[in-house]
Amino acid sequence: MKRRELITLLGGAAAWPLAARAQLRPTIGYLDIGSFEKRRNIVADVQRGLSEIGYIEGKNLTIEYRWASEDSLHRLPDLARDLLGRQVAVIIALQTPSALAAKGATKSIPIVFETAVNPVEAGLVASLNRPGGNLTGITSLVVEVAAKRLELLHELRPSAALFAYLLNPLLAPPFNEAEMRELQTAAQKLGLRLLIVNSGTPNEFDAAFATTASSGAAGLIVSGAQFFSDNADRLVALAAQHGVPTVYGRRDLTLAGGLMSYGTDFSGLFRQVGVYTGRILNGEKPADLTVQQVTKLQLAINLKTAKSLGLAFPTALLVRADEVIE
């Protein structure tokens, strides 16, 4: 092959089909809130999905990770633009603020998001079946089952009239507003009062539990936001210290010693994020991939914690549990 022909061939690599370019060890961006240390299991689930499509980090795939702490969400747009400078083939954007920042940074690079709010209402996609544009992703049922968590706590303590709800006011308004609306509607139907307590950072957890305990609330519903799962050990320890029966939105908090949880199977959700990313690397377009909603829900109960709180779960509640920890 002549030198000029070789140069022309290499120079035209940028125009090759995406599936062909994938063989050149593509780089993808990973944009999230928190830290690698706290979200290690989530990263592993995403990597598991990627591996099912044939992509393994360090072998035939490079991943550029970018993290924003809960109190520095304003950095997300800059982090998204930084990923563009790395010439990433796809951006994985976990949690709604990350997805919105990624969308604001590019209209051409494919984005696979994970969100707990309606992605149409949040302005991420035109519709679930036909996303259009350069975004698609996976949604969970965190908001939709918030009311169920209150119902479960009420079933455990049926004579109580007041329960508390812990949220992070620093999170994206669409999530907080939707979850609060679900809980307030459920409380009204059940004839209950709902005390709202805020924790924007882990340093505010102590005050939130002290307020809950002193208010006489019979139990606490912790928001299903990932922020609280990232701080599972601290939350569980405070619930035990103050003797507050607490229900969570994620199973890992029950495994850490929490009383009860009800929510989405997040392991399967993040695996699907990886699967979608791999499919896009193989040439599929985000506009053609329907936004999926993970509908598998898990009820986990920790009997050891219940015993320490002097509580007994009704048999009707125990038989509905997907997992009982003794």
C-alpha cells in the first residue's frame, strides 16, 4: 500500500461506522453525584451490563469518571463539558441533575441516563417510546412508591397519627416535589400528619433524627434519593440511637441494619444502563431505544432491628416480604 493511501485510510477513521470504531477501544464518560467509594456497587452493576455486550473496562473500553458532591451540583455542567473534551463516544449520566447537565452540554453525543422522575416532565426526552434526540435511559419507581412506604410504616404502627419524612432540600426540585406530593396525598387519605425534616448534608443527620424523636413521630420515612443510600451506615446508626422506626427506599439500607425498605431493584436498573450503553457503542441510536422503567420492587424486613426497637411485624406484612433478615 502506498504511503498516501495509508494516510488517507487512517485520516478517514473518524468517518467509519460507530460499530467499526468501537474496535479502537472507545472511551465513554460517567457523570454522577457522590463518589466512587460510596457508589462502588453501582459502578460494578453498570460494568456488568457493559460486559454482557462485550465491553470490559481496561480491556476494550476506557471510562472517564466525573463526580460532583451533593453540595456542589453547580459543577455538573463543567464536568459534562470536560467529558466532551475527552472525545467520549457515550455519556452515562446517573441521577437527574447529571442527566440535565449532560443534555445541556451536547446535542450530538449519545447520553444514557438514570432518573427517578418522569423523564418527559423533566425535559430529558420527548416521549418514553420515542425518545428522539440523543438521550435514552432507565427510570425507577422511587417516587411512585413513596406513598407505599408510608402505608407500610402505618401498618406496623396503626395507632400512630404522626410520622416524619426526611428529605434533602438540595436535590433537584422535580424529585423532591414529586415525592413529597405522593406522601402528602397518602397521609391525607390515611388521616395522618406528616412532619418534614431536612438534611442537605450528612452533618445535618443528627439534628434531623433529634427533631423526629422529640416531635413524638411514630416513625420516619427516608426519601428514596440515592444521597441517603450513600450514607446508609450513618442513618441506620442514628435510627437505632434515637429508637426511631424507619423505612427506606432502598434495600441496601435494610442490609446495613435498617428496619424496613421498599423500592426498586436498583441492581437490575444500573445493569440495564450498562446494557444500553453497550448497544449504543455497537451502533444503535438513543432515539430508537425506548426509555425503560424498572418495575421490579423489593420489600425487605430486618427482624433483628425490629426486636431491638421492641416491635413485632404483623404476619400479613411478613408474608409479603421478598426478604426477611433474621
